[in-house]
Amino acid sequence: MAQKAVVRGCGSFLPEKVMTNAELATMVDTSDEWIRERTGIRERHIAGDDEKTSDLAAAAARAALAAAGMDANDIDLIVVATTTPDLTFPSTAAIVQAKLGIESGAAFDIQAVCTGFIYALSTAEKFLSSGQHKRALVIGAETFSRILNWEDRTTCVLFGDGAGAFVLEAQDESEANGRGVMNSYLRCDGRLVDLLYVDGGVSSTQSTGHVRMQGNKVFREAVNRISQAMEHVVDEAGIDVGDIDWFVPHQANERIINGVVKKLDLRPDQVISTIAGQGNTSAASIPLAYCAGVADGRIKNGDLVLIEGMGGGLTWGAALLRA
């Protein structure tokens, strides 16, 4: 019998330290008004010196397990989407596995920057639907503040740190009762690498580097590519975009989100946005926003949820799930 990957629980974690736009204005030539007008961001969370990506990921995972009513040893697959791993190797997922006390199963990272959670969710869904694994932790976690140039106002104002996690469980279609990941759509155009990248790396500079972005060009690419991905997944599911209950976008920029909403004729009250208080947390932004929607009662079991992301690569994608 066919298997569905059902979201059994979600969890999130944000570092305690908050950096406001006013604080940023003392560090770089910017202002609260300038940032809010162009991005919709008011503040973001910044990991402490003693907080690693794996710490944020493990905390979000524990919250997701608690929400699912499961123990860590129920998990036999961990997929972590991150651009800011603790170490070059081993994977952050391996470190998270150890921190959770899990002694069996598979664990690996996926790197697709801000589209990372879509890639990770789609990958885990394939493992579960094939019957190879039973329960997975899918985590988006970032300490993006580590790769920012705090003198570059075009990038340092955008990003924050955090983690979000899903517990996915393989269930027979009869048991799932329509719930689960329905489909996904993943794309990349490597010709556009220079629009959004980090100017360092193991084999190039032997350094971490900093984020570099051509913001206007990224914006122009984003709305069309994201909208196309969203239209693809709903068409494949045989539904209309207007049939979805909730749109949970990657929290990159309020103007991009609004552009997609307008292009696809969605209602503003269908959108779950956390960008004002969290900024762009890259691979963590989608699960963080999803968890916010669950926590405040908006997303309920049975709701149709459309998620999307776009990041360096350029990568982009969308997925449709029934909560």
C-alpha cells in the first residue's frame, strides 16, 4: 500500500538575543525606516557566541518531537537543511543525531540555501514513501549571522538566526486520511550563481567568506520563478491556487511575498508571515513560519498548505501538503 509522509509535529527555536533596526543603525549607514520600507523587517534574532547551528537545530527538533508525542529514538532519518554548518564535516545532522541521543538510522545535510527546507522535505518524503524509513526529522537551521559583513547594509539588515523542524511519519494512505506531503517541485539555474553567493569556501579561499547579493536582480527573478513553482505543484495536484488554505512563504522580503500574492491573486489573510520579527533565516524560515501558524491556531489538521522558497544557486521550489 502506498505511503504518505505526514507531518506529525513541528517545533521552532530562536536565539534569545534580538537585534533591532535601531541597533543596526548604530553599526552601519541605515535606519529603521529604510529597512522596514524595503524589507518589512523590524528585528531579528542573533545566535550567541556559544550557540552553534546544531544547538538551534536540536532545540527545534526536541520541540517538534514533543508536539508529535514521540521520543527521539522513534526517529530513523534526520535531514538538516543548512548553509551554516558547525563543521566542514561531519554533517550537522550527524551532530544533531548525537545531541538527541539517537543511535541508529541515517543523517545527512542538504545545502540549497533559502530553498533548503523545500529540498530537505522533498527528499525525506521520498525516503518515507518508499518504505526505506519510517519517521524523519526534517530541520532547517541557520546561524546566518556568522557569514554576514556587518559593514554591508545591503545584506546585514536582511538575515537572522533560528531553526524549525518537522517530524514526518510514513503512514498508509488509508491511515493518513488525505494528510501528508502531496507533491513538490525543485529547480536550480546555476548560471545565476553570481546573483547571490558567499565569497569564500574550502576549495577556493580556504575561508568562510561573506554573503554577496545583487538585490534588484534577485528580486526580479524571485516573483516569477516562485509563482511558476507554486502553480506547478497545485496544477499537478489537480487543484486551483485559490483552493489552498494557507500560503507559507520563505521569509526573504515582504515585497517579494506581496509580489507573489498579487501575481497569483491570493488573499493577504492567507499568508503566514514572520519576517517582521525574524528577518530572513534562510532554510529555517519556512518551518519557523509554519510552526507560528500552528501555534496560534491558524493551521489546523486537514488544511491545504503551500510552501515555497528561493535561494542562492539560484535554487527555487515549492511543495503542497495537507496538514
